[in-house]
Amino acid sequence: MWLSWNMGAVLAAGLAGAGLAVRRLGGRRWTAVADFSIEASIVAALYSVWQLIGSIVSAGSAGAFAHGRWVMQVERWMHFPSELSWQRAILGNRLLVEASNAFYAVVHVPALGIFLVWLFVRHRDEYSDIRNVLAILTLACFLIHLVPVAPPRLLGGTGFVDTGIRYHQSVYGPVGTGISDQVSAMPSVHIAWAALIAWAVIRVSSSRWRWLILLHPALTMAVVVVTANHFWLDGLVAAVLIIPAAYLVWAARLLLRRDQEPARPAAVSPALVSQSP
């Protein structure tokens, strides 16, 4: 975990330095390259902070299992569908289970990267606002992760199967090791990023095919549930967090625009004009 965090921090610093150097020495034609490098450094920095907070959560994971069982109880009270039933429906199909494991492990970060590149190249005027929504959304997830919550697959006696371990596809080791933290199930960053991608594509694109992007969060939600990496509630909370994140960005932009408006000259009364010599 610490190695991943250090690599992310070094990558962020390197990209930022390269971007600033290109902006200063490369001339106007290299501006887009410099801007992209700096934006990529921000994303790398967010990833490194995610890894750092994950190591902190893992170090204090004593209450994670009780919190995970509490989430199960809340879902029962709210009459959510059974995650266990969903998982058992696919356990007999090894190919489908392995495909779900692969999707969970591989698609999450590259999908966000591809989306950010597309947004930067095709919709530069919308990029900064959506980037800021992403940053606030991710930060909100990080802060909630400070309360450790175990995923379904770690809750003994519930019947859930760790499909990643069963088919040797797990991105996790024992709790507190591996490339990702595994007691930060609430909220699901997988769902947070997938839902943000869908929201942003529908918001900025004019293509009639843009609604197909909803398949991404829907498929991601199904995958995290059947692999027992998250509860439904983990995903729901993550998606809802987009609303306050977007509102904060919108409010900040309005305040900034108001502060940047030039002061209007005071109106001169016609009566004063007529009395002037």
C-alpha cells in the first residue's frame, strides 16, 4: 500500500514538473500538452491520497466487521434486494464469475482515465468543472472511508464467497496489504467514479448514443455486488454524493464570477447634471 502511494506521489510530481517545464519552454504550440500533463498530475495525486488514506484505514480496521454487519441490517430494514442471491445466481458459471472479477480489477481506473482524456480533448470548456466535481466526490469518499467498513466477502457466516480468491484473481492480500485497501467498502469508489462518468457524458455530449453510458455504472454495480466486494448501499451512497459535489462546484463558480465582475460606475443623477455650471 505504501509503495503504491509513493509511486502515485512521484508520478504526480513528475507530471506536474514536466507540465510546468513544457509550458515555460515549449512555446504556445505546446500549451495543450502542458495543460494535459498538469491535469494528469492532479489525477495521480488524488490516486496517491486514496492509497494513503487506505493505509490509515487498514491500520485501524478493528470496527470494520461490525460496521459491515450494520450495513447489512440497514439494507434488510430498507428491503434491499439480497446481494447473496445475486452472487449465488452466477457462482455456477465460472466464465461469468472470472469475467466479473476481471472487470472489477481492471476496468475501474482505466475507464476514468479514458473519460478524462476524452473530456479534455473534446469538451475542454467543461473539463475544469467536472474535474473539480471528481475531486470533491473522491475527497468525500476518502473522508467517509476513515470509518472502516468490511465488504460482504469478509463477513464470516453470511454465505458470501470471495470470488477473487476462489479463482486466483484477487487484487487483495490479507487486510492491510495488497494494492488496494479492502475495509473501505462504504462508499464504493468504483460506483462513485462510474456514476460520475455517466453523469458527465450525458451532461456534456450531444450524441444520441450518450445514454448508453448508463450501462457502465449499471454493469459496475452488478459486478461489485456479485463479487461480494460491496453492498448495494455502498454504491447508492457513492452515487448520491455526486449531487452535493456538483452543487459545491456550481456555487463556487458563481461566487468566483461575482468577485471577478468589474465594479460598475455610480449612476449620475440627471438633477446633478442640470445643476453643474
